Amino acid sequence: MSKIDRLVQRFEEVIALPWEANLAGPQKVWFVVYDEVDERRLRARVDAFHLATQRASRDWLLCDLTDTFPSWMAAQEYREAYFEAPEDLNLVLPDYLEYVTQLLKHTLAEADENTLVAILGAGTMFGFARLSELLDGIHAAIPGRVAVFFPGEYRDNTYRLLDARSGWDYLALPITA
């Protein structure tokens, strides 16, 4: 059985459990943790997570963040200047975080307490915005559950996105293979 198959199996076990209604926002977040080298394999199997959610009599909404940065950048008035002086981009990256936060809040507004909102493409934010800040910005808007497909590692209660910088402690439920 592959690592992704084991991850789907573990996800199926977790999604089938009853959901407590009165949890704090951070406790409604799950991290589906996988090796960043398995990104393509996971993306090819995302439908298996969707089917597992349906088998558990839950609704599924997918929010794919993969193309958010290029979409946001294309709409920037001074995008050409940012390519000439990339350090100037740091001045507007908070706007990118707000753009992604609003996109995710829009998806969460379509959900109810029986809906799992799956976030794909979290790794594409690396270097532009912190996933922890994005999650801090949506906690109050989570009606059901949020599952973040997380390319990185979980060890000693700490998450490390893309294994590229020191991690952070988070109240999310880790789902690992």
C-alpha cells in the first residue's frame, strides 16, 4: 500500500468520526500531512478524499490555492515594476494574504456545519504568505471542518511546511500516513 493510500485510509477513519459542534476555530482544522515529494501523487488522488467524505455523509468543498498568486499578481497595477525590483513586492504581500483569506472565506460562506472545506495548494503560498496567518484569518468563519493538504512534516506537535523553515505549534488535528 502506498503512502497516499495509507493517508486516504487514515483520512477515512477521521472523517467518519462524529463532529463536536462547539469547538474553537483552530480545533476545526485538520492537516493532511504528506511528503512534499508526493505532491503530484496526492493531487492525482484528491478524489479519493472527496469520496471518503461523501461516504461519511459529509459535504465537500474544494478551495484550490495553487493559482492564487499568479492571479493576484496579474491584477496588480505595478506588476511589471515588481519584476524589475522584487524587493518592492514585500510592501504589497499583505494584500496577497488578504486576497487569499477573502477567497477562502467566500468558500467557507458556502459551507454549513456538515461540510468539509478542503484546501489544496497550500505550498504555493510559501515565500509569499504564511499559512498560519491565513488560518488565523478564517477561524471564526469555519462552520464545519477545514482540511489543509499540507506538504511538509508533523513532528513533536510542530508543523513544518515544505520542510523549509522552523515550524509552528498549532491546534489542528494531524492526519498522517
